[in-house]
Amino acid sequence: MKQIVIISGKGGTGKTVITGAFAALAEYKVMADCDVDAADLHLLLNPKIKNSHTFRGGITAFTHKELCEGCGACRAVCRFEAVREDFTIDPISCEGCAFCHFVCPQNAIEMKVNTSGKWFVSDTRFGPLVHAKLGIAEENSGKLVSLVRQKAKEIAEEKNYKWVIIDGSPGIGCPVIASITGVDCAVIVVEPTLSGLHDAERVVGVTKHFNVPVKVIINKYDLNCGMTEKIERWFKDKNIQILGKVVFNKAVVKSVVEGKTIIEYSNNQVTKTLRNIWRLLKEELERTN
Amino acid sequence: MIISVASGKGGTGKTTVAVNLALSLNNVQLLDCDVEEPNCHIFIKPVFEHRNTVFIPIPRVDQTKCDGCGRCQEVCVYNAIAIAKKKVLIFPELCHGCGSCTHFCPHDAIKEENKEIGVVEIGEKSEIQFIYGKLHIGEMMAPPVIRAVKKHINKKRTVIIDAPPGTSCPVITAVKGTDFVILVTEPTPFGLNDLSLAVKVVRKLKIPFGVIINRSDLGNEKTDEFCTSEHIPVLMRIPFSKKIAEIYSRGDSIIEALPGYREKFQRLFAKIKKVKISQG
């Protein structure tokens, strides 16, 4: 079983569309949506939720006013500016370190466990999907990402499937790191813009830092062919394989509006390229068994 | 006034809006708080004058004073401290720098030392003061770097904050304490789904807000219907154009390349002031 994660650094370059295409093309696979902040893959896969679970991640301080004597020890030690002047807690600023809880001489501060999200195992027309919904303004997205990946991996092992296909999140921080560690290949989706290249350079840095093998797709490459050439040169210099270049086509937006993967929606230059990309990726990963 | 530009979904045009709004106004401070993937500097091309390092305090144990009692491990909720054979092991990447272990060590065996996790750079470009933060590669925690950028807020100017995508801690840290939020979206099911999440975040923070629909002619009517039914003002629409995509791709601003857009962004600012009064 091999794990593939689709990431980009920059947002909106086409991660979910490409994950959806791989879901339609790969055989014997489990999908995992690890963009738990702003999950969208379900909009293409139309999952039937089989079971739903609560995710409890992290703790938040809560002051019992009736016990508080107003000594201010909590406010003095908090480094996250989460203790208000009246010694109640701003839950949005609280990082759950519990320093205030331990330091309070009256035991007036309780650490409450957060219900910070939900995660689901679902059936889709392409196979199982593990996905999640982080609560609004909640922390611990990294932990939820790890949980979603773990469940997807367990399902794949149980069914003796070949692939776990993971939709990642933008950025280079905690949820991205949680989604890439230990995968067999990270596919970076780049768009031909200066921002796209800048962000791809940083996300390649993260994959190197965690020793994750990478390959690249240049999406909407014809929006600036000069920039595409520049990006191709940059990746070639780094010895990173470019799996393919996908043209810009409004049919992609239409497929999303229809709630279909681009593979199901049309048969055009985009789908032809994506089929080639999947075949190439599959062969490469099968070879490194 | 402090205006933050956020989105839920990535790649909807936050940076385009933040940069072009900043370039259209006078006496502006532009803060790039997307410290994982900052891009504003590509468009502003400022001359940087200062560079500050962002640290978080990480514990360091003096083994000669430590007797392995384990109090530090007990108070660390992040599992950043483990005790093995009476020796303290520290995992710096899990540490949030809360200082609890140092405070509670009964033997005064823990000192804090600074660990560098990012940088903040400050520069100028004509009328604009520009500040951005950059999280170091391999570091997990963006919020301390975002807070370091926001320390530079100068309320005598119009402050524009480019926020990161998503709905969790980095966005909250960037948007918190601002006077108005612009949510940039695109009229696709992905854009709408993530917009509806971002709206919940902004409502939870109780900040006045409005929406900009980018690539407004690619997609469907559902985003407009959502804004109408939720009574959310649509501040501006930017139609898709290959010209704009191309201007963006080479790192240029729309207002300098396309006539009429400077006035559009100035009108946007006037509208924001009005909406803020009506919602505030």
C-alpha cells in the first residue's frame, strides 16, 4: 500500500480537482481529505456517511468565578493574553497550556476538553473516503489530520488496497507537516505565477526537511507559458520530476459546479493529460516497491 | 481602521485584493500575515530596512540540578517533555513556549532559551509601509510569527492585513482585533463551502465584514444567493480575465496595469467604511 498526498504551498492551484481525478482513475484506493480547515473533496465525491465520530483535541481554560479570589496569578503567567482583566478566559486566545490552571492557588481554573471537530468514514462511488470537519475557530488541525490519515491507512490495510490518496491543505505549517510525514510521494500542484513558484519552493523545502519524495504537476500552465518554462527549469535543477502540464480549461470549473470529477465530466486535453499523469505516477511508485 | 482580508479557501484572490487596495489608498500600512506562504512582497517590491527574528522560548535543562522528579513532564500538556531513566528529554517542535515547566521546576533546573522560528521584515514602497512575516521551513506554528507582525500595527495609518487561508488558529490570530474583514471568494461550490465556514469564523469573532466575489463570472449563482439570504453585503465583483491572470502571474498589480481599477478599489474602501458603520 502506498500513500500519495497532493499539496501545493499556495492555495487554489487545483489540489482538490487533481485529487478527485486520481480518485476516479486509481483502482483499489481509499481517499482521505486532510484539508480539515476547509474540506472540499466531499463536494466532488458525494459521500454517504457510514459512521461519524467526535474529535476531542486540546483543552481550554475556564475560570469558576465563584472560586476566584482575584489574586491575578493566572494573568501574570499567561503568555497568550488569554486571561481577561476580570480573570475570565478568552477561549479564542487560550492555547490550552494549563499554566493558569496549575498556578491558581484556589483551584478556580478548570481545563475543559474541547469538542473540536468531527470525522467521518464514508462510502463514495470511487470507494471509501475518510474526512473531517474541524469546529469553527478550533485548534489542533494537525492532530485531526493525523487521525484522518491513520483511519484511511487502516481501511486500506484491512481491505488490502493499493493506494491511499490524500488531499492536503495549503501552507507549510502544522496541518501540512502532519499530512506529508511518512508518505510515499507528495505531488505538488504549481500554477505558473511568481507567487506559485515562490510558494512551491517553500513547500519543496518542507518535503526535503521531512525526507518525503516529491513530484510536480504544473496546472493551468498556459496562463503564462514564460513562467511555466521558468518553473520547469527550477524543478529540473532540483532533480524533481514533472509529471505533466495541465492546460487551463473552463470545463474544470463546470465539473466542480456539477459535483463531478473532471474525468467523469469531460473528455478533453485536461483529462487526457491527467490520465497520463496518473499512469506515470502509478508506474513510478509501483517500480519502487 | 484595520482591515483584514481572509477567505477560507486558498487562491481566491486575498493577496490581489490586499495589494491593490493598499496601492489605491494614502497613508497605508500593509501587513502580510500569511506567514506560511507570504506573497505580497512579490507585488509591492519594497526596499527592506529592518529584519527581526521571531523566537519562541524553549526549555533547557541543567542536568546537574535536575533530579528527574518529573514535575516538568506533569505540567507540559503538549507532550514536549519526556522522562527516560530519570533524564529529561525535550521535543522543541512540540513546545508552545508557555513557560510552565520552567516555573514549576522545584530545583530551578530549567532555563529558557530562544529558538528561532521565523523572521519579520519591514520596508517601504512609496506611500506604503510594508511588513511581513515568514515562518521558517519545517516549523509548525505560524501564530507566534503572525503576532510578531501585528505588533507593528500603526493605528495612525489605514492598516491592511493579508490573512492566511483556512479557518483555524493562523486565520484567527491574523483577523482578531481588526475592525473589518473582507472575505474573498469565488462563485464555485468549493468557494461557497469555504466562504460559509469563514463567515462563521468572522461572526464568532464579532467583526463587521463583507464579501468580494472574484472571477465572478466563472461558476454559478449560489454564492450570490447565499450572500442575499445571509444579508451579507457584496462589496465588489471582479470578473475573470486572462489579462488579470497574466498580470498577477508576473507579479504586477492590477491598478497599475488596468485603467479604472484604482477608482474601483477606492470605492471599495468607501463602501467598507459605510458597511462598518451600519454593522458596527
